[in-house]
Amino acid sequence: MFTAMAPRIATAASRYRWLAGLSLATALTLTAHAALAQGGGPRRNGPAAAGAEGVSPGEIQRLFDAYVVMQAQEELQLTDEQYPKFLTRVKALQAARQRGLVDRGRIVQDLRRLSDANPIDETQAKNQLKALADVDARTATEVRDALSGIDQVLDLRQQVRFRIFEEQMERRKVDLLMRARQANRQRQSAP
């Protein structure tokens, strides 16, 4: 498999990125297996979340994002001139999406807490719903702007491939998460 790909990896920079991607994919796989082997309950994404339990979900997400960037270089057949610009812009896209997820999760958590109160604090609930709508709108704008920036670097064929590639990567991520959860459930139910 690796020798078959060698002719497609023409320049030294491309070879380096390919090897770095391969190394990252290996590290991601090993890290995910180590995290799964640790078991345990749900954890937060911060640095304290990892601790003695292994790798935090946030760290796994960062590794997966790096893996996506490396795979995109090969999938889109980026030139050495395109790659640095693409890298900067795709990282901005990933950061915008991550910020939106974190902010949205925080607000939903607040809404969950408010919904448990009896009676519900209408003022706070309305404020949080407005904040949620604002976060959704801001995230949509940031993601749209980031995608526009990426499109400025890519030709039309690469733009099409990038949209397809993003969908494939998202499906892989969901598949990996589902497998991890199933493996964790099996371990917890085993005697």
C-alpha cells in the first residue's frame, strides 16, 4: 500500500506531510485505544479531564482535526504553494466550529439547569434562549466566512472534493465515537 502511494508523493515537502499524516494517524489510533482501555465515566474536555484516566475527549478532537488536515492535503492534491494557506484557513474553520460547540454546550447546560427549577425563571430562560440564537448565528457566520476563505485557496474541483471530504471525515468521526461507546459499554457490562 505504501509503495503504491510513493509515486503520488513527488516533492520532499509532500513526502514529509504524508509521513507526518501517517504518524499522526498511528498516534491517533493508539491514543484512542489507550483512552478506551482506561474506561471510566464521561470526562470534560479541559486539561484536568485527562489526568490519570488517559486522554481527554478534547485532546482526541485536536488529534482528529490534525489528522483531517493531513488527509485533506492528500485527498485534495494540494500544491506546496496552496498547503500553507489552506492549513491556516482550515484551522480557522475548525476553531470556529469548536468555539460554537463549546459556547452552545455551555448555554444548553444553563437551559437544562433552568428547566429543572420550579418555577422556571422566565427572564433568565429568555436571556439564555436569545444567547443560544446569537451563538448559532455567530457560528454560522464564522463557518461561512472560513469556508469562503478556504475556497479562495482551492480551485473548483478541490472545493467540491473538500465538501465531500468533510462529510466523509465527519462520518468517520461519528463511527469512531459509536465504536468507542459500544466498546466501553461492553467493558462495563463484562463481569
